[in-house]
Amino acid sequence: MKNYFSSVAPLYDDAFTNTLIGKLQRKQVYHHIKKYLPQMGAHIVELNCGTGTDAHWLMQQGYHIIATDKNEEMAQVAKKKFTTIKFEVADFIAAKKFMSDNTQFIFSNFGGLNCVNSATLQQAFEMYHGVVNDSCKLGIVVMPKYCLWEWCYYQFKGKKHLATRRWKRSGSSFNNQTIWYYNKKEMKKLLPQWQLIKAIPIGLVVPPSYLNPFFKNFPKLLSIFYSLDFFLSQIGLSNFADHSLLIFTKKTNQ
């Protein structure tokens, strides 16, 4: 049976990637992550690559990229868009076979990790730790439990069940897809072989993408929000944004 992401794959770029909010949040990720990327020419593996936009950007920065996604329809869209990039259909566990001592960075953007439960996350990243280069870093963008925008918006709309959906330990159902939400403290516990070195809010003032139909009419306001996000990123608050960029480095025995 096809899941939600199979059905939206052909429309995903129009619904998120190419929206004004989608572009601004992705621009934030790229700005912050650049300082943690390895030297040009290094090997990077991407998890939950979606329609390939991030893999293409990484290739443009001069990296060797293998992009994986569990969803075959998403991977097919990516392959059609970017024919020179290696896209593979693989879930988090299977993605290990594309990693080696040459792998110096693992990347996952915009909530890909939120699509799997904590046990799977823990197992996968423990496996990765055993095969990647000792200098390897993780750059993972997750949806935390407490999004100020989401709470305020749905409280105003009188939809308390949606305002608090991120708080559920058992996950939240979205179009028959279970989503789990992880704060940085939880991610640190789930990834004991990795050291968290930075947590950056993505979309603290810039709103979630489902508000794009309204905010697309106010590009100057979104530009101000974007600038405010950079200022506030210096003081933390990653647990209260729409997304949180977490940077980990591999722990070694040395």
C-alpha cells in the first residue's frame, strides 16, 4: 500500500520546496550547515533525500553525494530532476550499505528522521558509527516537540488537538503516516555514540510551511522574520522552532 509520501511525490516541490517559506527555511539550513561540512570533494550520504533538492545543492558545493530515500516515488522524481546524482531507494537501516570509511558527513533535512521511531533511530546511527570515517559529522534537521508558531496558530483556530500534537510520546498521525517529534535532549540520548556540538533553530520566526498560502502575500514581512531568525539563532531556542538543525560529531575511543 502506498503511503502519504508516495501520493504527494509529484506535487511535493510545489507544496513545500518551491514555496517562499520552504525556500527561506532551506536557505537558513544551508547558511548554518556550511561551516560544518567537510572539505570539498568529501563523500556525503543523505537520508530521506525527498525530491533531491539538497543533494543537488551539495553536489554544487563540490561533494560526492549518495542520496537515499525509503520512498520509491520520491526517489524517481529526484532521478528525473537530477540525472547526474546517485539516488538509491533505501530505508534508514539499509542506507548503511552506502557508507564506508570514506563517508565524512551524513545529512538529513526537514523532518526525515521524524518519520521513524526512536528504536529505529538508535539502531541506525549506532550502525553508521561503526562504518563511517572518524571525522564524520551529522547534520540532521528534525521537528522538535514545541513549535511556538504551531501552538499559537492552532490555539487561535480553536484546534487544541493540533496545537499539542507534537507532545504525544506515541507519535502523531498525519495522513496515515506516524510522525515522532524529538527535542535535542532526546536526540542526544538516542545517539550516545555521537557528540552534539550545536543546536540551531530553523523556522523560529519564519512560520511553518502550511502557513505559506497566507504569508506568501507578505514577502517583506517574511524577509524581516528571516533576519530575526538569524539573530535569535545565536541564543539557542532550537526546541521551540518549526525545525531544529542538530550537528553531531563522531565519538571515538581516542
